[in-house]
Amino acid sequence: TMTIHNEDNIVEVHVRSGVYSSDTIFDYSHGYIATRLLSRNACFILKINKGSIPELQEIGRLAFEKKAMKAIYSPHNVWAQFQSGRSLFGRIRDWIVYGKPIEKLCSGLPLYK
């Protein structure tokens, strides 16, 4: 399912597919995408690249879901880098940068950028 919050510049995508289930937030205000893979108990964060991800206003519901999910979960793209969650200062700085919606989604999980 997909929910578009135009007033907050946020898109939420929920994929329910057994062990492949995930929750994704596209936060256009802060410029980040966060995906929480439920089977891995981890959160992946990607900076929005305007050349690859369409603007919120250009998104048709079905076209956006198909295009975004294919780009994010492509086996050909390796973009993850582990960031230790042990530093309190680092975590506070991250949540300021990524914003509250992504903090709610990823809080308490290892972050991969």
C-alpha cells in the first residue's frame, strides 16, 4: 500500500509479502528515503537523487510504486554502508538530518547508508 502526504512531503510504502515485507518512507522535506526490512531487523537510508527518484508532484500512484520499488530493491545496486549505532551524539545528529518520520521508522535499528 502507498500513502502520499502532500502537506508533509512524505510518501509511505508498505509491502506485505511474508519474509520480504518492508516499510519505506520517502521524506522529500529532508531529502532521504528509509526502508525498514522486517526480516533483517535493519534500516537502510538513501539520499534522494533527483535524477533517479521522481518529484513528489510527478508521481502517479501505480507508476511511482513500480518504479521506486524496482530502483530500491534492485540486486544490481549495492549502496549500503554500515554505521555503528553506539555513538549517542552520532544518533542524535542522524535523526536531526533524517527527520522525525524516518526516526520513528528506524529508531533502535542498525542504520545502513
